[in-house]
Amino acid sequence: MQRVLIVTGGGSGIGAAVAADAAGRGDTVVICGRRKDALDRVAAETGAEPRVCDVSDADAVTDLVSGVVAAHGRLDGVVANAGTLRNGGVLDLSPEDWNVTVQTNLTSVFLLAKAALPHLIETKGALVAVSSVASLRVPLGCAAYATSKAGLTMLTQTIAVDYGPQGIRANVVCPGWIRTEMSDMEMGYFGEPHGLGREQAYDEVTRLVPQGRAGTPEEAAAAVMWLLGPESSYVNGAVLSVDGGTVLPDPGTIPFNFQVKAR
């Protein structure tokens, strides 16, 4: 059966990779985001249907979901992938930084779920939220981002519990460093003050990752697609790290690895 899926943040990175994977399997995929040019480029490459939408706008999200159902007759899955990052600890962040981050990373998923759940209940569908390892471990200088992603993880699990009896499955993917547009920007933010190019910066930030590298959007998308599909039919409320083992090492034993070198 051909599924109808909505993928937010579909103009790049993990969202674009999910669109390519799903469309390649014959699904009808609607990608949305705020950047029309990026959406059109992914649509041309994958066959997905692009729709410009600010997912932090309640009316826009309602119109998006109702429009997709009107056009395609059903909704089988939602991938909540839109996100933003504003660096800084509490003293560094402005109220605007905080509000934009929370609205984009957390409130948008509440709005999307509120609009989509009645249709997903009809199809016994699935929701997958793209959170972050920052929701599981505390990153430096990312107070708004980490807090919003932790909230997203819990929001998704409440959906799993509240609507599981009605056939809904809601799960979370927590990527580590994935080579996306946002991560590339972070490599510049991190690397330039130290005279590091992008590849050197990626090497530096993944030095303690057990697999020793950043992941690809396609690797994260594969986890999303599994959680959307029938192979994970008894998986509900799960938090799946796709991080090469980033969250596993014990910081207290890292100094015993004498291959670690000071910068």
C-alpha cells in the first residue's frame, strides 16, 4: 500500500534523506519548510511534493495537514524533523533566541501532532520525531536547543502513551553528529577560531565517538524509516540513538585512553 507521509524540515539534511528513501519505496511524500528553493531542489531530486510552511504557525500547520489529506485522501506517517539551533548558555541567550528555539523545535511538533493525530488514528499511523543526543546528555553552550529537544522527546512519549490504545505509534530518533547543513555550520562556528577546516573540525568533534566519525543523513533516515514501517510494529515510545555510540563512554575513564591528545 502506498503511504502518505509528511516530512517537516524536508529541504535539507535528514528530512531530505527521508524524502528520498520514502519516495524510492513508492510512498507519497510531502516535504515542508520555509525555504522554497531548498524544497524545490529536493522535490526535483526525489519526486516529493513541496509545500512551504512555517511549522511554528498554528494556522499554517493546520492548513498543511488538511491540504495533504484533501489532496491524497489519507495520512499514514509524520516525520517531525524541523529544527533550529541558537548557541549559548542562559546568560548568552536572548529571550528571542529562547522563544524561536522552543517554538521551532518543540511547539511546532505539538501543533503538527494536534493537526495530524485524528488522521493518523484513522490509518493506525506513526509519528517519528527527530530529537538529538543533546536531549540525552548535556552539551556545552546549548541551553535552549538541549532543553527544547528534551521536551520534544517527552512530548513524543506522551503521544505514545496517550494514543497508543488508538493504534498510534510515536517514537524518537536522537542523532549525534550527522553531516547536515546545520552541522556544517556548527563546524565553522567551532573550527574557525582554532584554524580548523570543516573536515578537521568533524575529526575533532568525533574523536571520542566509538565509531570515530560523523554519520550521514541517509544513516539517520534509515532509522526513521524503520520506525515508520511495519518492521517496528511493536515499538512505541522508544528513543533510538543514531550516534555511533556517542552517549556510551564514561567520561571518568576517558583519561585512561592515552591516544587522546590535548588540542
